[in-house]
Amino acid sequence: MNNSKQLKHLWARAGFGMSFDDLKEHENTSINHAVKYLLNSAGADDAITVIQQNTDYADLIKGDATARKMFFQQQKQQEKDLNLAWINKMSTTNTPLVEKMTLFWHNHFACRTINAQFAQQLNNIQRTNALGNFRTLLFQVAETPAMLQFLNNQQNQKGHPNENFARELMELFTIGHGNYTEADIKESARAFTGYGFNHNGEFVDRKFTHDDGIKTFMGKTGNFNGEDIMNMLLEKKETAHFICNKLYKYLVNETPDLTHVNAMADVFYKANYEIKPLLEYIFTVDWFYDDKNTGNLIKSPIELIVGLNRQFYISYQRPEVLLQFQRVLGQVLFYPPNVAGWAGGKKWIDSSSLMYRLKMPSILLDGGLIDFTGKTDPEDEAYIATVRNRQQTVNTKVQTTPDWDRFLQDIPKKADKVMIAQFMLEPKAGNVLMNNFERASDIKTMAIEVVSTPEYQLC
């Protein structure tokens, strides 16, 4: 395990953790070669296609009460199906970097919609462009029905501009707060008038509702449209810096180092917003592997769940339990709290979620009951059926099957309990903890103890 420390760190940040199987395949690989492997093996990943064409909502809403009820039930089921399809993809993919970056863009372009088809389309756009070009990604996201609906641009018309999309485009998606004026928002909103979608969920540039008058945006004047606005935002290096600051917090450290972020922004901007060169720079630069940047990030709920699935090859007889875990841990895929997304970092942990976080691994790996206390959200369509009463406690048998034979088979033959435990943890465990692991009756018992520690919450 001579090269395992840096490889482990790379796999934790460029994916969802390193399994013993991954180590076996790459333990003699240099970091530079490992990075190239992760970047180059991450080609165009398969799209999620679990949701087929929806019946037009507008037609159904005119129907009788029974038709409407069936429609909404179908929507709830589709939302669950989409959520579980993505969890499964993250848990089994051979290109974890694609899914790790799709998860980043999922939070960067945070969006909620009750239309699962729209959500799936946006997710696939984020996946297709996860390691591609940010300009392309931005332009495509701006034309998705999910985002246009969420930020009310369907109502953005000449003479009655709606500023929601224009504001969030600048504040959250590109240049960041403090780098634009209220006048810029108003003029940008005018440029995006007419951006909408039809009843088939297809983008439509509605010329008859577009304001084709002269606009002044960030010191420039012209008959601007939406693409012009986005191009002008991308011309500003502040946009590259804003994205890199967020990516640093996601991949490196919750406390950004301005010198490092500036260096990332230089790479990103000079590469014309190509994402691969930026990631290659981050994963090969010396400071990425500094002790202060290792084992210091709190795993998001999704990273925690997916990491366990990948390490122990867990299968679920009742996959719906994954929805409940997401709910109580505070991160439900496709349901960010608002357009700013999940705050992350220390915000992942509170007294309630920490209890579930520490209890969940042993429940998944050793079977048993877990109590879910529902905190329903009226907008959370997919979970009202799962948690019917705001204070209801549901005793749920978590029917899971870890593949212990495969897990044990992957462990290097010369590895003792201490080496195994240290490999499974990103931060260095103390002597007391290591002594406890060493006294475990067998490797399976020890592995369950390892993933039930606070240290396992870090990556």
C-alpha cells in the first residue's frame, strides 16, 4: 500500500472513495497516470432514461378528478424512480468522476420541478457536459424547461420582464454577487424575454414576446439577446474565479485559499472554460495532497450513501429506503432547498442527522430496524407518500445485502486489521480507535465498526 495515501485521496475527491478493488488495479500507478485514467476513461456516460415522455399536464388538468389524481400519482412515482436510478448509477458506474462532477453541477444549477421528465433532461445535460465546456453547459441549461420553469422565465415577456432567471444567472451561476448592478439585472431580463418552452417540453425562442430594443449591460450597449448576455458574463474573469471558488470548496477545502483559487481561475479562463484541464491541474498540483487538504471534508449524504454502496457492493430489496435516508440526512436528489442549492460543509451535520449518519452504516451492513421521523415539505411531492404524518415514526426493516465475499476477496492478502481500517478511513485514526479495531473478532465486524465512526464521515 505504498502509494495508497495519495491514490485514496484522489479517489475520494474525484469519485466516491476508493475500494480495495480500485487499489488492486491502481496501486502501482503514478498520480499523473491515475489522473489521466480518471479523466480519459470518463467518456460520454450513458444517459438516464428511466422517465419516458409524459402526458401533457395541460390536457390532464382539464380532465376529471380521477385523471388528475392518477397523473399526480404518476408524477410522484416518476420522481422516486429518477432519484433511485441516479443513486444506482453513482453506485455502480465505472466513471465515478463523471457522476461526481454531475453532482457538483446538480448543486451549482440547483433546480426543483415536479416534472420528472424535465428533471431527467437537465440531469443528463449536466452529465453530458460534466467534464466538457462550461460555456456549452451554461447555454444548454439556460434552455431547459426545468430551469426556465423554476425561475419563471416562461413569464418573461416584452413590456413585463421577469427578473428571476437573470438575477440567478449572475448571482449563482456565473459572475457572483457584487460583480453586477440592479440595472444589469433589469437589462439582462429584457434580453431573455421570449426564452420559453412548448407543451412538449422543447425550448422555444418566442420572437413575438422578445424585447428587441437597445439594452445597456455591463457598460456595453446593443440589441442583446440571452446568448449575448451569457457571452459577456463569460468574458469576465470573475466568472472563472466564482466557479473555481465553489469547486475548491467541493474538491479541496471548505476554506478557500485565495492564491490557489486564483491559480485555478487562470487555468480555467485560459482554457476557454474547458473543465478537464482545470480538473487535471487540481488533481496533479502539490497542494491538493497537503495534509491540511486530506480527510478534511464532511461527506455529503449522497457521497456517504454511494461510498458505502461502492465499498460493500450493497443491493437493496426495498430501494425506497434510500429515499428515506436522503430525507433524514438532509439531501434529497432533485430537491435542493432553494436555487442556491445545499450549503454543504458543516451544514450537513446537526444533532439529528449525525445520529442517523453514525447508525446508518451498521444498519445497511448488518440488517435491522431504523426509525425515520418525517419532516414533510409541502413541495416535496415524492415523499409525502413515504412520510404521511409530520411527527410519525416509521420502523423500517432495511432489507440490504452487502456482498461480503467480494469485499473480503478484494482485500490484499498481506493486510492486517490496522492496515485495512486505516485504508477505509481518510483521516488518520488515533491509537485508541486502532486498538479497538485490532481487538475486533473478525474483519467483517471490524469493517462495520470502522464505517460507524465519526472519522468515516470525513473524506
